Amino acid sequence: MKKTSLFLVLLAIAAVLLSSCARAPRPSSEIVEELVVYYGTYGAEADEKVDGLLKELSAADPAAGEKWKSIMSLWRSVSSPLPLNYGVLPDGLPDTDELCIVVLGFQLEPDGTMRNELIERLRVARDSALKYPNAVVVCTGGGTAAENESATEAGKMAEWLAANGVAQSRIVVEDRSLTTAQNAIFTYRILTERYPQVNRLAIVSSDYHIATGTLLFGAEATLQAEAAGRERMTVVSNAAWKAPAGVLSPMFQAGALIELSGDTETAFQIYYEEYDIHELPALD
């Protein structure tokens, strides 16, 4: 073979190798961040972009791709008007300890007393717990009282429920969390370790918070089910207090999903509105 021909062959091989390197899969975390930020920012307008990113994720990590397809499907479903049950859980749920009623907390007053919104959520939780007397009841929320380090949302909630007719033996306290994502993370750990019979969840909160709670608890169950080696928990219902005001944006939900994925730094940039969406390419 002539030197010129050999050179051209080697050049072609080098080009193929360089092209292969250029197409190396991106880290899964980077793809997940893009797809949730796009959907959080643009909603259904980003569906084509999100579907493309899900395909990229599946190629890079098939297991992660399947989980995030499920999570994005759930997010899309709660982005539509989610049916809410005001005042108490609906009929037809399992009246066994397979059901867990999860009561989401709310920031305490500086002295550690509960704000009215949290008390109203607890009234809904109490009525739901009395309707389903075999269900486990989880109170979730950490220390958010600026002037009382010993007070936690979950601790105060548990005290109120016990004083208002719910048996102490049914009440579980998760008092480490400071975000809704952490509510889901820590509650899931407690349930899998101590209450393995639980496989259905019902979320109790203010009406504007139900969709976010449903999304995050469903997403955490999806992300962790395989690792736990057990049946995936499913959010099957909700009970809501009708709040006079309140809203949680899709971008806040995006931050919470990123927190579930393990990237706390980026999540808090989104929570505090410091994340620059303009760093991502515009939608085509």
C-alpha cells in the first residue's frame, strides 16, 4: 500500500474514533437536570425536547431512563387539574395497615407553635385517620421555629393528633426534613425500614400543595423501589384543606425533583430563583 493511501486510511480511522468520542454519553445527572428544568419552565411546550432527553438518558443508562419516564408521566398527570378530596379521604381505600396517611408539615411560628394552616391540615388528617382506623399516620416536618430549636413540625403535629383522637401507636414522626423533597426521602426510609407492609400512600396537605406532594412521593418511590427490593409504594389518594391562597410553581417542582436525584446545590438555586434557565439551549 502506498504511503499516501495508508495515511488516508489512518486519517479516516482517527476521524471515526474522534467522532465516537464526541458522541460519548453525557452524565445521567446532567440529562435529568435538563429535562426537568425544561418541563418546569415550558410545560407541555417542551414535550418534544423532554422526550428527546428521555431517549438520550435511556441510551446512557437504561434503568434511569425507565424510572424518569415514569416520573415524567406522573408529573404530566399532576400538571393537569388533579382531583382533590376536600376535608377527608374518600371512600374505597384499603382499611388496613397497608395504607399510610402522610401529613405534610408547614413552617412553625418563631416560638414553635403551629400556624393556623398547619392546624387545618391536621383537622383533615384526623378525620381521615378516624375514617381509616387501621392506617399508619406519618407526620413529616423538621425544625422550622426560628426561636425554638427543640420544636419540630412533626413533633407538634403528632402531639395535636394524639390529643384529638388518633391513637399514639398509629402515629409516626419524621422530624428531620426541611423541604417537601426531604419529606418524601425520609418518610420513604422510615416506611421501608419499619413498616414494610405499607404500599399505598394518601397525601394530606393544603390544596395547592397536593400535586407537589403526590409528585415527589411518587417520584421517590419510583427512584428507590428497586433499591429497597420491594413492591413500589403508590400514591393512591389525597385529602386537602382549602387554603385561601398559595401556589407552588412547576419550576419549584423541578427543583424538588432535582433534590430527589441528589443534586441539592442546584435544587436550592432553583428554590431561591438563582438558577439561570438561559444557560440551556432555547426550545427548537
